[in-house]
Amino acid sequence: MAAAEAAGSGGSPALSSGGEEPPAGPESPAEEAASAGPSAGFRLTAVRREPAVRLQHGVSGLEPLAWSEDHRVSVSTARSIAVLEQLSDIHSGGQELVIHRTAVPAPAAGCLLKVGSKKEVAECKEKFANSKDPTVSQTFMLDRVFNPEGKSLPPMRGFKYSSWSPLGCDANGRCLLAALTMDNRLTIHANLNRLQWVQLVDLTEIYGERLYETSYKLSKVEAPRGELGDFAEFQRRHSMQTPVRMEWSGICTTQQVKHNNECRDVGSVLLAVLFENGNIAVWQFQLPFVGKESITSCNTIESGINSPSVLSWWEYEHNNRKMSGLIVGSAFGPVKILPVNLKAVKGYFTLRQPVVLWQEMDQLPVHSIKCIPLYHPYQKCSCSLVVAARGSYVFWCLLLISKAGLNVHNSHVTGLHSLPIVSMTADKQNGTVYTCSSDGKVRQLIPIFTDVALKFEHQLIKLSEVFGSVRTHGIAVSPCGAYLAVITTEGMTNGLHPVNKNYQVQFVTLKTFEEAAAQLLESSVQNLFRQVDLTDLVRWKILKDKHIPQFLQEALDKKIESCGSTYFWRFKLFLLRILYQSMQKTPSEVMWRPSYEDTKILISDSPGMGSTEDDHQEEGTSKQASKQSLCEVSKGTDPEDPADDTLAHSSDVGGHEPMEEKLLEIQARIEAVEMHLTREHMKRVLGEVYLHTWITENTSIPTRGVCDFLMSDEGYDDRTARVLIGHILKKMNKQTFPEHCSLCKEILPFTDRKQAVCSNGHIWLRCFLTYQSCQSLVYRRCLLHDSIARHPTPEDPEWIKRLLQGPCTFCDSPVF
């Protein structure tokens, strides 16, 4: 542990202390040092972001908040898991966050762990409940694992923990949600149609059946245990299948050999489940995960840790070899990494033996563990930063592999909070760690590498300055680090606690507009959907200022000229669409209010209806009022809204013509960018057609129509496209294979990229992925309702199914 001791002394004394130092109290010098201001380069200004989402029920479980890679926030409550999906809406001019809300309801029936046959279990429960030994009867009656129904006790409803899978695990290429209820039921859910969550599998039931078939032995050589009538055996069987935590690994890609000796890539993901007795079940799922049939294997590992409390994956890449293991923390204090031996996964490596990160039984429970992959600037290699919340302190450990083996540097950061840490989250892009206590104080810790190990720069974020007096129950950072989600309730007012608790999920910004724009321009992901939190900050800025900043326009134009990636064209399209929405004027009148002027005119002009003097008087009054309101609207003022409208004042000089001209100009630029993206995708589709058709073949793609559409514009001069079209037309051998209308059998000409219209006027929308006309009542649509796509059919070859799995060509959103 020489490296660990050196690391403990290598950090700044004001920021970290060695593991041997006693914990500092609230009034200690360490607390004063921690509350000192950070360096100017790391100063953070948190800004409140509307709206605040009110929860219908109180939160439950530890770490009730989690943010997925596809920008969905899950909140564990006493009746359901509330799921808040963040959208960067291109069709709305509102400046607030756009959030789509769904929920995963808790099961109505309680969960009974399978520890034997129903008859045998009923007899044993009756025996233990009526036992004359109070240590048996009272332990049995008060343990909610044995009695989830609770009899006279309140029901065990709600969720204990939830965990998001990596992106690309469900049928739509999005994240799966693993949910653990308070009565120990572990299930996996998917949101396949955006409106409803579907339970795909119940892992508690499957694992219980497996244990029952093996007589509750983990290996064949294990000695037989006692009978179920023995209370110790009854407890053991429950303990070995009571989940504590579960965490997803990264996606592993392996090659599978087909019957014709072709190789295809098969993705798989691992789910590690930590049980109360210290065992870990590692489930392997084939992707996309659709249900029980996608389960590949299940292996059980004995960790040897007493009273385990938390679990996390350690994933490390060294010399193009990926290694992984499982980090397990105990309620007594120790933390160690366990090797995970999976022979079925090719290209998968693990440790030879367990590695102890912290071995002291100091009775500081490990509440949360995060593992962050980083690059060491001094050692010129990749490394892993493991941080764990232990009481009011943060334990950190730096792991890196050198020629000498695995180097371990560890220490503690003290003086962060005067109360225990209730939640911890980490931004895996830059390694920033956020911790919070229940008094509404959040700490931001930024790791800074030194020659030996690292130290932390940190600063205090007082949520009371943003939201007022609040108590915090959980935090989560967005995937790109732009937002921090916080669960809050009312704090103390005049020294008194609130009568009622209103749980809310509130959002604060962690980045400025300039930082978000720079990160989008230099992104290695090059996918707008995976960076929704960053694009939302840009959207907010443009809607407020009603223009695109000059530096962003110039930087984006340079990127387009230098590399020409379609990502930057999609980013440009996004900016133009938001600018167009910011120019739209809000209607001055309520849209549902009827027009009395039109009603009066229709009555007076209708035949057979007389008109009295009172009617004429009313009509004249309404016309006079309507003329007055029209004059007020034309002047840019609203009688019901006295607030100034800068957009209206800007168009006051020349009327509506300058604003209309500007909107038409932006609309023309939007259509030009959309046409460029359409042509680039058409080239890709034609390339797939050329690669996968050997002879003249009538595929579902209107190949000849796409070729003619690209060649119809004389101003479009792309040598690559012309050469590709020439090869395809030569292969087609003068065949056209036109599409026909399913209603009248007329030919559908390819004159529009969005729709097909036959000679009889039947209109069919075109699939934006294959450009085939969707002649059915059921089709898919992208997340932002930007485009539509058809469903794949069993007759489609594999290459067309791959095309149909792609995201939207305009906004990168998945298709439902």
C-alpha cells in the first residue's frame, strides 16, 4: 500500500486527508478549508430552469434519482417510478424545459421469494409464527422479507432502486429500466411506444426457479444444507435471493458464426445483481432485449463481503484490451474489486484475483460508488477514478495499469458536508463529482491530476440561493453535464418544519451557453439526440435573444467547410428551426375564443332571417370593438398584455413586411439544409443498393425514382453521386420497377421526397429511411415528429432492416 500512502499525502492538505486521519467535525479546520472559495477557473453559477415537476407521491429508497443516457430521469416513489423525458422541441417557442412524463406503476400483488414448495413454505411459516422461542417468532413476524404482506403492518409498496442500461439495449435502440421494488421484486421494463411501459421479464421469479432446481446450491460439489424447517436455512434461502442493488455494464460486441459461415456482430449487456448474503448474480442478455428468450446466461459469484450495501462496474481499457470487474462496498466500510469470469464473452478480460481498495472496518457505510474512466496526462495512459460516499466523506481511489501491474492510490476528502451524504452523482465526460446532503448543500468536486495521483478542487452550491429554503433527497447530473436534477421538499421557515411535504424535481444549469456550444462543435459523438441537454441550453439562448450568436455561426460554417460532416448540417438545421420559432409572434387572442364578428355577419346574411334594430346596434358595436382590437394588434400592442414586445417594435417601421421577409428567408435556408441532408442520405441508400444487389432486382426501395430525383436538379453537381448513379443504372439494365398505388394501381411518380401522389390524387407519405411510399395505416414516427418511417417486414433483407433501424436524418432522434 505504498502507493496509497503516497497518494494520501500527495493531495492538497486543505482538500484531502489520508485514510488514517480521524474524521473532521462540522467546526473543524477541514470544514473551514472546504468552504473556502474555489479557483477562478472553476467558478460555477447555478441558474434555475423551469418548470419544477411536482411528484404525486413521496420518494422512496436510496438514490431515488437516476438520469439515463437517452435523457430520461427516473424518480423512485412510494407508488411508481416517475419517468421524465427531456426533449429539445423544435416546434415550440416556449423557453421552458420540454418534459414528457410517464410512469412505471408498482405491481399490485406482493412478491414472495421462492424458498421451497408452496405446501412446505406454508407449514414452515405457521411453525415459525407460533414458535415458543421469541427469538424465532419475533424475528419471523417482524421481518418484511418473510412477510411482505405485513398483516397489520403497512404494505411494502414503492421502489427501492432503479438503474438505466446503456443506450441501444431495447428494440428501439434506447435504454432499459431495471426496477427493484420494496418487496424485493426485480424486473426489467421498456418504453416501446412512448406512452406505456411494458414489463419484459421478472428476474426474481426466474432466479428463484433456478435455485429451486439446484436445491439452493451454487455448485454441484457443495455439501447439502439443512431442511427448510430449520430457521437458519429458512433465513439463508431468503438472503441468497434478496436483491440489494443492481447495475448495468457497458455493451459487449461479439461475433457469431452463421450457418453459411458468415460472421455477424451480436451485442450483449451484463446486469449484476448484489444480494443480501454477498452473492452477485451476473445476467448476460443478448441485444436487443425483448424478454425471457434474450437471456443468455446467469453466473453467481461469491464476494465474501458481509452486509454488502452498494455495487458498481469497473471497466478499464488498456492496450486495446477491455477489462472489467465489480466494485462492492460494505455497510461496515470495506471496498474491493471482484473479478468477473465470463468464458462465453469473447474479448472479455478480468482481474486474476480480488483487489482491496479499502480494508478498514471503520463502521462508515458505503452509500454510493461511481467509477469514472479518465486519461492521466502525466502517465500518458488511461486510468479509473473510483469515488465512494462514506458518511459525510468521499473516498477516492485512482487505478492505473503499468508495467509493474495495477497501481492503487487512495485517500479521503473530508470537510465537505456537516451531515451525511444522501446522494452522489458524476459527470463521466470530465470526471466532475457532485455530492449533496439533506440540508440543501451540493458540493462540486473537480479532479486535478498531480505527478503522484490527484487532488480535488471543490466548491459549494447553496440550493437555498436558487430555490429558497429546501431539503434535498437526491441529485443526478445529465449525460453531458449541462443540468443537475434535484429532488426537493420545503425547508424550515422561521425555525419550523413544514406541515406538508411537496416533493418536486427541479433543474439547475451547470454550464453556460458558450460552454454548451463549444462542446457541441467539438463533440466526438456527433449525434444531437445524445446531447439533448446541451442543445437545450443553446435553444434557450436563441429563444431569449431571438438571434444566433455571430461566433457560433462563424464556427459552424468553418466546421462545415473543413469536414462537411452531416452532423454539422443537422446542427445548423436545428439552429435555424429554433431561430424560426423565436421569430414567431405569440397569438394576441385565445385561440379557442369564438369570433363574434363572423357570427353576426353570417346571421344577417342568411336567408329567411330578419334583422331588428337591436341586432344592428349589437352588430355595429361588435364591429367597432373588433376594428379597435385589430388596430391595437397592428400597432404591436395587446390590450390584455401590457408587456413590451421587442419583436413587434422592430417591425413597427415597415409594418409586417420586414418580419415576413425575414421569416421567408429563414424558411428558405431551412429547406435548403433539409434538401442537402436528404441528398446525402439518398446517396447512402443508393450505396447500400449497389453493394447488396448483384443482378437486376426489384427491391422495396424505389431506386430509379431516387436516381431521377437526384439528377433532376441541374444545380446539383456531385461527382460521387453521378458516378454511383451511373453504376446503378447500368446494373438495372433499363428496368424501372416503379411503385404503384395500392388503391387504384396507378404509378406513383417520385417527384417529392416527402410524399407520393398518384394521378388519381391518392397521397402516400414516404419513408425517410428508404424513400418507399408508406401505403399502410401503421407507420413509425421520429421522437420530434420530424419524419415518418415504415415498419420492417419479414420479406426485407438484412441490409434494408439495418437501414430501417437508423435514426432521423434531420434531428438524430429514434423512430417509434
